[in-house]
Amino acid sequence: MGMPLIKLRDLVAIAVVATLAGCTGASYDSGSESSSGGVVSGVVDSAGSTDSGVGSSPGSIQAGTLTAGEYDDHLNAENYQRYLTDVLQGGQDLPYIDITSKLILKVVGPSSLPAPGVRITIEVEQMEVISMATAANGEAYLYEALDGLPDTFDIVLSRDGSELQRLTSVTLADLKANSGIDITLDSEIAAADQLDLMLVVDTTGSMSDELNFLKTELRAIIDEVAAKHSGLDVQVGLVVYRDVGDSYVSRTFDLTNDIAALQDNLKAQSANGGGDYPEAMQVGLREGVTASWRENSTKVMLLAADAPPKDKDIADAWNYVLDAREQQIHILPLAASSSGPVTEFLMRAMAVATQSRYLFLTDDSGVGDTHDEPTVDCYVVTRLDGAIIRAIDSLLSGELIFPEQQDVIRKEGNYVDGICESEEVTAQ
């Protein structure tokens, strides 16, 4: 196999994130067992706790009442680039991905069926530049600036630690000229029959409706997804987080196939604490990314939050997003309440980086606080449970799945199967 690979990302700074002053996050306890079995990080005693918020009582939300919009920036790349330009003109250091110039690596089997879960490693003289796995559609995306791609490199394809194919002396110029490369393997790769779903939830006081929704709907969501994929082996985990100074910073319940036990742990959580706007999102991401994900599962992290990390922690949060990208963990962000422009920006960047879509709660249900309108040109509103099911189903199947007409509560702009089309295009 040759000498061990050294990851280039460990040696150089990521060029697309500007240096943030004081980006070292707060230190946290190594973790101790909570009374409910999860690993608790950053616990303080009652004298130091700010756990004084008031949350809704468990079960107070009726099934299916929350509503959400959905948006896929990959289907609207030019719109996304305009959005980035507008936001970044404000001068804030935030992660940037130019998806108009993405390079698509498409891996298929001999019969042209997608090859999911194939690890693609970009190497230069046995030094790893970037590594990631193909999604269910057989695709992985590279970005010249984000990934620090050199002029010439090798592409190594492997699975379960065994090399499948090696393409030597691939030039960046050729990849850019063709917007990527199609690679055909000698044998088929079966579609994933495992789903690992990790819930990462902000549990400060403003998140009570979202937390109670998950308590009410999680089992039904899992059952409906499983019904669409025969023989699907499902594991579910939970990370809840607040902020430094609350009664805990994070609690982690690792991925398990004991869904009933996970539900019990979920039901034991409450939404309290917080106080200021930013929360410890970077800790939630860290705990989620480092969970016991299975090698060949479809990996989905549902991140429900209504606040970003503190400015000094944004760089740490983004590095965990890049770790998720390398592991092919799809981050499915759900923006709640008055999440604000920085939360939207970061969540959309997470979805872009991990080949996912952006979900956001809307006011159509009449439940909870006022929800921010997204900075997108078009979207559809459906029930939240349906939006989550479609997103997970899309990630499992490798096919883009959109709501049926009878599921649409409201439509904004000229939305056609996830694409914001101009009126002129539709008229033609």
C-alpha cells in the first residue's frame, strides 16, 4: 500500500475561510455520564447555571402542525453566487464555496448504475489533498479553491480499505474543461441498505416547538422512510446542545438501532437556557461528526437550530462541516424561529458542502415564534415531516424528490422541481 498518507489539510490553512481573530473555541469538559445515559459536556453546577428559560411541555404540539420550506442551492448555482456576493460585501468572515465551478466526479458500475460509498482520494506524491465518498447518486464534488487542488494529481478509488482503481496524472485543466470526470468501475456497488440519522438540536429556550415536534414525529418519520426502502437498517442518535454557562453545553446519545431507547432519551430533554443570541453550534457539530457512523451507511445529520455560533467559533464550526464532507455525512439544516442572516448563511453553506438541501420553518402553521423569510428567489411550503422525509429519501435513493402538488401549502416565486425559473423561461 506504500507509505502512510499525510493529509494536506492538516498542513495548510483552508484558503476559503479568512482568518478569524480569536478563533480558538472555549475548552470543554471531556464528558461525564448523565443520568439519562448520554455523555454530557461542559456541565456547571446549579449556582452557575443559566438554565432558567421556559419551554413548552412535552407533547403539547400536535402531529404535523409545523410547516417548512425547502431549497436546493446546487440547483440554483447562479442565484447562490449572487447571494454570497451580497452577504460577503458586508465584510464578515464567512465560509465561501463557488458552486458555479464545481467539478463533478461521477462513479458508476459496468451497467452505468451509480456507485455509492466509493472513497475518492486526491493524491500528490502519496500526500492526500482531499478525500470523500460518493453519495447515493455516485457523485462527489470538488472545488478548486476549497480543496486546494494542484495542477496535476492522482485520483484513487477505494472501498472498505481496498483500492478499486487509480487514475494517474489527472490534470486540473482537463477536469475544468469537462466540469469533472466520469469513472466506470469493473464491478457494481450495491445501494446502501443502512441509514444513520443523527439529530443535532439546539435546546435553548426558543427551541421548544422544534424539540417537541421531534419527540412527536421522529418514529413516524423513520417508519415512512423505512417503508420506502425495503430492508433498510436504521440507526438513530441524538446530540443536544446549549451554550457555555448553561446547565450543560452538550449531551450526546450515540447512534443506536434501539429506536425506542433513543426516543426515551429524546423525550427526557427540555428546551431551556440560552439568553444571548449565539449558541455552541460548533460543539453540536463536533459531537455529531465524531459519532459512531457506519462505514457504508447513508449518513444524515439533521441540524435544528435558530442561532449561529459566536463569531470566534465560526471557523471551528466550519472545520467540522468539512470533516462531515470528507465522511460523506450529509448535513440537513433546519432553520428555526428568527434564526437571522448569519445562521441562514452558515446553514446553506453546510448543505452546499455536504450535498444536501436547506430546510427552514415558516409561519404557515401559526405555531411558535415568527420565522424569518429566507433569502431565496422561490420555494414551496409543506408540512415539516414531509420535507424531512423527502430530503432523507433523496439522500438514500440518489434521486431528487420534490413535493407532490397536493402536499404544497404555499408556493413563493416561480418554483419548478427545485429550480427558480424566470417567467420568460416558463413562458417559452
